Amino acid sequence: MSRKEMRESLFLIGFMGAGKSAVSACLHEAYGMRLLEMDQEIERREGMSIPEIFEKKGEEYFRGLETGLLRELKGDSGTVVSCGGGAAMREENVKLMKEAGKIILLRARPETILKRVAGSDDRPLLRGRGTVEGIRDLMEGRRPRYEAAADLTVDTDEKTVDEICREILERTGAED
Ligand code: S3P
């Protein structure tokens, strides 16, 4: 890669199941960007799963860990960061992301999200909201902040992970 993307980090934000992890993995594996998967890094450091952290320490504690991790990225470049779905809800987090690179919002319809998250129980905020309506409600509440934070928005319904990766690289001007 010649290229601009090595200078700038990319922060993938969006709702749970929007494809942040899969797309980040693709940008890492196929396009050589360094990868930071925020949830995984937090789980590794805490020695607990995300549901356990929510249960034992509470959501605010988890949100503090997200902000702490983003603070560490100051001056970073060439990393694709797969953000937890709530990370862009804090103003400070958005500011930290913008200082280090571009924010890319991955969007999907509630119906698509439901299909993608079906059968997994590792998202505390989706417990009791496993319906299209439940997902739409939470998504609508988050939409204004997601959209205000985004430098670039990519709709992911009916696209493959590779197509999404290529679209991101083309639209960020990272690919020749
Ligand atoms: C959350 C999303 C999850 C995880 C936590 C909270 C949220 O990440 O950080 O369960 O508030 O939307 P994914 O978006 O990777 O599922």
C-alpha cells in the first residue's frame, strides 16, 4: 500500500452487528492495517467477558475503560479500531477518535442486525431487545450521535465484507 491510510487511523463505529469486527479484520488481514478490537482488548485486560464486566462492575465502569483505551491512541496512525457500539456516544471519545484519524459509520437496517446477532448472548444491551422493534428503538436513540460523529457513512446491508472494505478504502482516498 502506497498510501495515505498508513498515516491515518480508521475508527469503525455503529450499532452492534453493523459489521465493525468483520470489516476491521478484513482491513487488517487483506490491507495490512494494524488492528485494535476494543471489546477484545478490554476483555483481555480485565480478564472478564463484556457481560461479566457489565454485571460485576457496571456499565459506567466499562464506558470508562473505553475512554481510557481511546486516550492511549493519541498520536497513533495506521490502525483500524473496531469500536464497541456505544463508544461514539461520548463526546470525549469522538474527539479522541477525530484527533487520531477518520470515523467511519457502518449502518444496517434493524432486520439485518437482528439476523447478524441472532443466537449470540454476549451483548448485555440486547438482552430483552431481541426483536426488530427493540433494536430499532435503541438504534434510533443512537442515530443522531453516530451520524454527527461520522466522517464517512457506509450502508452494509447486502454487501460482502470485502466490498465494504474496498468501499472504505476508495472513499477515504486510501486506495490508488
Ligand atoms: C455495546 C456494544 C458492544 C459492547 C458492549 C456495549 C453498545 O460491542 O461494547 O456490549 O453499547 O452498543 P459491539 O458493537 O462490538 O457488539
